[in-house]
Amino acid sequence: MPVNDSKPQAQVKTVLSAQAAPDLTALPDNVEPSPAAGRFDHVAFLKTVPNRPGSYRMYDAKGTVIYVGKAKDLKKRLAQYFLKQVAPKTRALVSHIAHIEFTVTFSETEALILENNLIKQYQPRYNILLRDDKSYPYILLTSEKHPALYYHRGPQRIKGEYFGPFPDSTAVKDSLRILQKIFPIRQCAQNVYEHRSRPCLLAQLGKCLAPCVAMSAQEEQYYAKQVELLRLFLNGRDQDVLHALTASMQQYSDALQFEEAARVRDQLLALRRVQESQSVSSEENYDMDVLAPAIAGGLACVHVLFIRRGRILGTRSYFPQLPSEGSVSELLTSFVMQFYLNDSRARMFPKEIVLSEALEDEALIEQAVYKLCSREVKFYHRVIGERAKYLRLAADNAHTALNAKLASSATAKMRIESLEAILQVQGVTRMECFDISHTQGELTVASCVVFGREGPENSRYRRFNIEGITPGDDFAAMHQVLTRRFRDVKHGERPDIVFIDGGKGQLKQAEEVIGEAYSKAGIAVPLIVAVAKGEGRKEGLETLITGFTHQEYHLTLADPALQLVLHIRDESHRFAITGHRGRRQKARTASALEQIPGVGAKRRQALLKHLGGRQEVMRAGVDELAKVPGISRALAQKIYDALHLS
């Protein structure tokens, strides 16, 4: 299976890196600088960037990393570099950008870890503040009657416990500000502490217990307890802190001391929001490659994580050609055989290769790998724990890289030109697709998505709540949404092509509604195309049926025109389902937890008490749910699916 090495102008490749990896330098790169006269096409690039946390790398025309950064929202952060009013340093940096690579992560904390690792590896010249030659910073908890929490750099002469070292001073200072919100331990200088006679502003804001003034015995005890909880947290025993706070909150509640219980509850919630599992690095010395595929719009992507000694050394996204009727297993098998079975990679084999699907002829491939590198390499596809986390991260990046390729301007141009040639139309600038979503006729929602020559135009998407029809009547639902959309074709925006997700029944509704609306306005009817699903609803077997003529087109996934149609159809389907789920969620009156099989009264109480309320349960991921006493990993997944995917 040949690997597609085409390089569109604004193509983005997602990359994770932690440390220099000489063995990985031979890997092919799917990204090239923009060819546009030395200027980076940031407008096209930003269309491919998601609103997700992650890290990014900026390259100059020679392929040298000149800056590494991280962001809570990649799209917003990267857009700030290209504003008209920027600092001189930023202007100089932007003038040297040839292309940018980014990686989405599970959280901003993980993005920070990746940022530090990448800076260590590349030493970019614009990351001056993060690569100085000073000593590493520590967090210091002093040993006094009222211990204080300090940022410390230099010789360790002050008595106390030092936690660190940390590679980034800014991250340490940010952490101290967060810790001050959770644990109200003093952070003032010693001379200020010794000479104050009344509480400072931080004490009035609830960020310090004010040990600088006289405290009662109960307040002294509470301060000591907060210091102990802080010490546990800094030692990595965060679960012990959570359990202690939960027990304390319950004790106050049982004693009817509700104000104290509320204070502990707020502390518990604050701690849970900043506590995040680190999935990009591990204490285990894993030595493995992790492969995850993504398929959409007729294209395929395989994302590979290279993990050595428990750390991600790098990643790559590959875009192999997708067979017309190939399965995910066939895709992975072909990719693995091409990627690993060559002499140049023999010395780079890990101990394990983790896959999302089982390989065809897996035993035979293992034997071939053993013969090539003279040692055993195991293939796994049913994994749990840390391996499962890495696999989910690889899958997340595979989908992001694939979406970036689908949205690239070069890909969009090629596809729309192919579609125009097949359907014999010219100058297509606006395409709309309609789809219907409901659950057994309940709360039907219709979607209208809009695509231009450069891809989706999200700001023009619309949803329609369908009312007054027989539940489950898709034809009536399609008739209603088209009637509402084309009520005033003279003054509204008019599409060049209208796609209908469905067969001849839905197409008939479109012919009646759109034909009548345009005839009354005296305007030529746009091209109407129904996208009928094939046998077994398998992607690639769809039939395109044109309105009025009922001419049928049978294309393959290798055809760019069908890839574009499937991209539009899938986007319409996703947008409709999202709207339907949101509407159904609002319609629920009973607690969502009460409807989950296997979650009884005791487990509901444990979830609410441990996480701090229903909203926190809704926000929690599978990992956080699984940390609740009595909730297994499988049950946590079931709870998450019931709350978010139903």
C-alpha cells in the first residue's frame, strides 16, 4: 500500500516529542513549508487548527525549530501571532515562520509537559526565557511553627522540604498561585510575617489563614491539617488528599456544621479541577509503538506514537491510500507490513506494538519481524491501563491530523474540481447538505451544513427543530426543513448544489419543495443530488442520484469527488446528531445517573460525594470516574457513555 506523500500548501502534521531521538530521524515528514514566496499562509493554516489544548512548533524555511509553545486553546493562541498589533519580538518571530506543527493533548498540563520536553530537544532561539542557564526552581515548604510555601532557586540553605526540580520557572509560579487557592498556606516573606499585626488582603480573600496574627487552638489545628494535606499533595499522594477531604466534609455534614462542610467542598472541587492524570509520560519503562487509524471522507490516517522508557519521543501521521472496500484491520495490516518489514528499521523496533485492531496474519507478521531484527516483538490490540491511554491519545491525534488534511485548501480544490467534472457543472461556490436525526421519532432535528470551494463554512451551519409531523416520518421531516430553508429564495443565499442524505423518497421531497420555490421566484433550480447508502450502509458503496433526471453515479473511494460528497454528508450527519442529543439532554427531567444500569443509590451517593455534585460528575472523564470508590474502569466507561454519548 503506497503512502500518499502529497504536500498541500497549508498541510499540518501533529507531532509529539519529548527528547532527541536519533533513531527516528529517518522517518519521512509529511509537512513542508508554504511555497508562497516565503510567506506563511496563516489564514489557511488556522482553518485546520482545533480549539483544543496542545503544544506547537514553529519552523523556519530551513526546517529549524525556532519556537515551541503550548496553549489551552490552540486556535486562539496561534491566531494571536498574526494580529496586526504585536510586540516587536513576535513580529520578528512571525517573519521567519515557514510552517507550524501542532499536537492536541488531553489537557493544558500535558501540553506544558510536551512544551518543556520539546524545548529541551530543540533549544529554539526564540524560547529565551525557558532555556536560560540558571539553576532549576523548586517549591519549598518551610519547617516552622507556621510553615510557608515559597518559590526557591539557588542554594538550599533554608530549612524545610524541597519539591522539584522543575524545568520551567513560570510553571512553578503558576502552580503556587493554584496551590494558594486550594491550600490557604501563607506565601508571604518572613519579615512580613513576623511584623504584621492584622490580616492582609489575601486573608480577607480566603487565600491565607493569617497565621501572622493570634490564632485559636482550633485554627492552629486547622492550619497544621492544611499543611499536612499540602505535603501529601506535593509528594504525589493526591488520592489520599481527596479521600481525606471527602471524609472531612462528611464529618462536618454529620455534625450539622454546614458552613465548614461547604468550605471543604469548595476546596475539594478546586483540587479536582487542577488534578490531572499525566498520560504523556509514565513511571513505567514502556518501550513500544502505538498505532491508531482514522477514516473519514474517503481518506485514511495512521498516527504512530514512539514511546521509549515510558516517554513519547515523537509521533508521525501517515496517509496511506484507502482501498475501496477495505476494513480497518486490512488498513493496519498493510501499513504495518510496509512500515516495519524493511531492513532500515530493524534496529528501531520496540518491545511492543500496540494497535487499535487485530492484524490479519498477526502470527506470520511477528515471525517476519523476529527474523528481521532477531528478537521478539509482541503485537497487542486489547489493552488496558497506561497502554489504553496511549492508544486513545494516538487515536485523538489521528482524527485531528485527518481533519486537517480534509480541510486543507489544496485537497478541497482538487475534490471540487473532480465533482464539477463528474456532475458537469461549473463555478460551484456554495454547497448545502440536509440530514435528519431522531431516536424512534423523538425530538427530531434537521441539519443544514454549508461548504464552499475551500471546505466547510461552520458559521453558516443551521439546525431546525422539526415539529408537527408523525414521529419517525423522515420524508415529512425533510419536506419541512426544506420548506423552511427555501421559504424566500429571492433574498436569501442560494446554493449551487443541494445534497440530500437519503434515497429516492427524500429526493422526491427535495424536488417538490425546491422546484416549486425556485419556479415561483423565476430562478433556475440548483442541482439536487441524493446520497443513497449502499449495501450494508458501507462507506464507499454510496450511489449519487441527481434530481429530476434520476441519473445515477457509482464512484469509488479513490475518486476525489466521492471523498468530498462523503465529507459533506458525514459533517451534516454529525451536526444533526449533535443537535438531537443536545435537545434530548435538555428534555430530560429525571437525574441522568438514575437511568444508568449498575449505578444504584450507594454508587450515586459515592459519585456525588467524591466529585462534589452532579455538574462535576458531568465534567469528569473516565479516569476521574474510575477513581471513585466502588466504581470500576468498565463501569466508569459505562457512566461516561451514558452521560455524554446517549
